[in-house]
Amino acid sequence: MSPRLIKRRVKRRTRKPESPVKEKMPRSGERRPSGRKTRRRPAPQEAGNWNEIVYSRESMNMDDPAERREFVNACLEQIAEAQVEMDNLEYEYRTVTGYLHDLEEIDALPAKQREEIAKLAQRILDAGRGREQFYNREVQMPQAEYDRMNELGSKTAETINRMQQAEDYRKKVTNDLRRLDSEREAYDYRLDEIDRTIATSRTLIVVAAFLAVALFVVLFAMSRVFRLNVTYGYLLTILFAALAVTALYLKAQNAEKERKGAVSGISRLIMLQNTVKIRYVNNQNLLNYMVLKYNVKNAEELRRLSDLYEKEKEDRAKLRGSEKTMMESQRELLQLLRNFRLQYPDVWLDHLAGLADPREEVEIRHHLNRQRQSLRERMDYNERKVKGRAGEEIERLARDYPEYADEILDMVARTVTV
């Protein structure tokens, strides 16, 4: 959900009605129309559940301008970060879709032209296998891995660095999330202690008052029955009750203040967790996609394949004198593919098995569909769960607090302008 769409929807939903409407009673969790606002303690979260984004305004005071701006800015920042990720994903998605489009175009060719492509591809493959057999050279790198690394080309070093950075970043984000979970558990434990302190203080105030009343009754009875002067007893009882109640009341008040600070700390911690969770999910999805795309476990394995590829490429460079037949076939195939107006004709020189063997073509199509599905899931996560949820939160805030709708619209408008 873009900021422009949020702005239009907020304006539409916060428009004043033409006729007066009876005010509805606020539902649970909504802002009260009057009276002192009580900050509710945020619901506990399961440690390690970093895929789910949590929004909670129950523990925040939306009448406070600072907290209100902090909440809206956090939602807008999440939308902006998701949009950047979406732009990158859409480019990759178009590329993978182009590969699938090329496969469909090749399959749709007449049988004669399709057979010609298969023959050319098979001729190139046979030439490559013949050279290897002729020289009886030891293959240090499987052909599939060579083709995959050759497809990377000059982007190999960049891809390795990107994957290594993603792995390092995952460790940092994971440590941050674990630390945030630990801080949240500490806050929850402290809140439990504060709640027990408040309850105990209030109970002791009642007990002290009851004891004072009981002592008054006893002293009154003694003065009547035994004719004793209990003036000092009354004074001591009053002094005891006053000191006890005052001490317990101050202790309860201090606990209340500390509780408010703890609840505010949890609210800020939740906002920070949401931001880190989004980064964790996007980074994890990026790693999963790179593992799927390059068929490696980690950056170290990709670096090893890159080293093997460089050596293999040097060895093959020495055999170029005997590659005339293969290169001519490649030029002929490439020209043929260009005549069919494929989007990426050069790419299919690295997937000759798919052009020559229908079974290999099915494997390539399946792999590309998995890549596109992975991209679609990542795009859906950023579009619906990040941008959509954040936009809905801004709309809901403007709808629940119509007196601040103009301010919220102004913040959204500045984001649209930027």
C-alpha cells in the first residue's frame, strides 16, 4: 500500500458526516472518550517468532504527540523499506519471467524449427563431450556447475560478496532479535514484580486500617470498663496508622510510576522488534533464494565453485583451437534464437541440454517456476504483510482519532512528496 493510497483512504474514511450520528460506545482496546487513559500492558510474545509483525496501540498514548508521531513514522518507514525491497524483487521477477517466456516461445515453434534448434544444441553438446574424451582430461568441475557459474560471469565476485554479507547480516540480526527477546522477557518479569508490589501495598493499607480500627475499639472498651486514660493509646494508634498508610501509599505510587515507564519501554521495544523482524525475514528470504538459485549451501561453497570455475575456464581456453565446429554451431543457434525474438537469447547457450532434451527442459522450467514462486512469496510478504499492515494501521489510527487525522495526513503527504 503506497503512501498516496493511504492518504486518499484516510481522507475518505475521516470525512465528517452530513448529519449527526449517535456516538458509539468504544470497543475493547479503543480510546475512551473521556477520563484518564490507562496504558494496557502489551500481550506477551513467543520468543523467536520473528516472522510475525505485531502492532499494538493499547500500551501507547495516542493523545501524546511524540508517541503518535513515533507510531506513524515507524509505519511509514516500514512501508518505505518494503517498497525498496519490492523494486529489487520486481526486476528479478521480470528477468525470471522473461526466461519462462522464452521457453514458451521455443515450445510454440513449428516442429521443423524446433528440431533444428535441438540438433544445433545437441551438436554443441556432442562437440564439448568429444573434446573431453579426446584429450582424456580430468574433469575438475561438473558441467552443470560450470554452466551455472558461467551464467554468473563477471557477477561471480559480486554474488559471493553479497551472499557473504547476507550471511554475516543474518548473524547480526539474529543476535539482535535474541537480545530484544531477552529484554522483553526482563521487562515482563519486572512488570510481574511491580504488579505484585502494588497489590501487596494495597492489601497492607487495608490491613493497617483494619488494625487501627480494632485498636480504637479495644482502647475504647478499656476506657469504659477499667476507667483508664487511653489518650496516649489513641495518639499512638493514629500515629502508627498514619505512618503505615503513608509509607505503603508512597511505595504503591512509586511502583505505579515505575510500571508506566516499563510499559512505555515495552512499546518502544515492540516497534524496534518490528523493524528488525522485517529485516530478518527479507534477509532470510534473500539467502533462501540465493541458495535455491545458485544451488549452493553457503557463500563458502560458491567461492569454492568460483575457484574451480576459473581453473576450468583457463584449461578450456587452451582448447579453443579445436572448437571451430562448436563455435560455428553456437553462432548459428544464437542467430536462430534471435530470429525468433527471444528476450534473452544469449542465456540459452548456457542451457543447451534444455534445448536438446525435453526432459532437461522440464527441469529448467521447474527450477525457474520455483524461483518465480519464491520471488512472488517475497513480494507478497512485503506488499500485504508489511506495506498493507502498516497502511491499515495508519488508516485505523486516523479513523479512531479523527481529531488528529489532519496531522496524520500531513505526515503521509510529506512521505508522498519525498
